[in-house]
Amino acid sequence: MSSVEHGHTSPTIPPAFEGVRILLADDNFVNQEVVRGFLDGTSATLDVAKNGEAALELFSQTDYDLILMDVNMPVMDGLEATAALRRSPRGRTLPVVALTASDTPEDVERCYNVGMNTMLIKPIQRMQLLQTIAKQLKLPSKPTP
Amino acid sequence: MNTDSQEAAKNAAMPDVTPTFSLATILQFTAGSMESAERIIGLIVDEIPPLLSNLELGHEGADRETLERAAHTLKTHASYVGAEAFREQAERTELLCRTDNTEELPAQVARLATLGHATLNALNSIDWEQLSRDGHPQHE
């Protein structure tokens, strides 16, 4: 089982994420803008879906390295979308990072029960996001000199 | 807002409700960029009114899902701008929805709406030109 990531991070140089393709599923324009800003300056490519159903549609057309999945979305929430991903051969091992503003034990359990790899509690910080992506993709994060 | 809600709003009168926010907080999310902060606060200012409408509609129509979703999103928005009283109230309201606490909800929804309007007014009053000239956040 993975951990719930809160705000604390150790100082590191942000990874470059060359060739990394990330899908963000989040209905909240503000969250979309913040995550986009966090990834500015890296080489990652970011696609955005406004709910779980749209995320599954994009996933069926594109090879992603990682999905950032909001939990509470209209139409199809992140739990249902992740469960569907895990049932597909391509989605079985894809890293899925939950983005949620709720970290009660029940919320945490629900996320891990559907197969999410780790959780970030909103509002997330830039280095926290970059380090979590690097960790999930097994990319090195270099300590700040 | 119906009569019950108006009464609840009076009861939730707010000597302790201050429409504060923190530009320093939003700047944490924009790597110090005032331009990005202005863009994100602009999005938040655009989104708060429909969310407050949903809050009211959800409450009046006893639509707990709409109410909970509006409170949830307002909580996130409040976090980004460091509006702590607003965030706490949104969290409280979301929790009351989840636990189906109909007794406390009217007063708490009214208080959340009041805080939302106050925060919206405060965010709308930011003088971005002056901040750009001064180079420092003026609200804390």
C-alpha cells in the first residue's frame, strides 16, 4: 500500500519529465490551471479531461505514463474511472495519483480499494506534485545542492 | 433564499466572519508569479457566484448532492486563496451534507454563503495594477 502525501517535501531539483505524457482528470478549472502551471518548465505533456468518463475516452486513444485523478467529479468520479482502468489490460499497471481534498480514513480506503497508487491532498504544492510523479515513474529526483 | 434560510442567515450573523484572504498563499501556487496569481484568482472569482447559486438551489431543493459538490469546490477555491474561515465553513457544510445533518445545515449553509460573498468582494477589490507596481501582496 502506498501513502497519503500531504504538503511536506524535501528540496530537490524538479525532474525534467522528458517524453512523459500525463493525463489530468479534474472538473475544476482552477485545479487544471494550477497543475498546468506546476508542470510549466518541465517537458511533460499534459492532457486534461473534465470527468472520469472523458478521461477513459482519452485513455483509450492515447498512451499515458501517469494519470492525475480527481476523486470528486460529476458524470463519472475518479473512483469509478480508476476501477474501469484497472479492468483494462493497458490500465492495470498505469500509475494513478488521486487528487482529493478529503483525507478521511474512509476516503483513503476507497481510493486504495479501487487501485489508486497514491494520494495527494489538495491544495497540492508544486514540488510535492513533481516528486510524486517522479517517484511513481521511478525517475530520479536530485537533492538540491 | 427562502424564509427559513433568511432567518438562519440572521442567526448566523457574523461578528467573527472576516473576509480575509492571503495573496501570499496563492503566490505559493504560482511560484511567485503575480500574473499567474491574477489569472487563477480571476478563475476563482468567475466560479464563486455559480457555486453560491448551486449552494442555494441545492439547499432549497433539498438536493444534497448539488449542495455537497458546491461546498466541496468552494473549499478547494478557498484553500487556494488562503481564506481560512471560508474554507473551514465549506468543509463543515460538506461534512454536514455527508452525514445528512438537516438540523444544522440551514444556518451553516447561510453562513457559508455569507462568507462566500464577502470573500468574493474582497477578491474583486484587489488592485492588480498597484500590486504590480509595489511588487508585494497587500492583503494578509
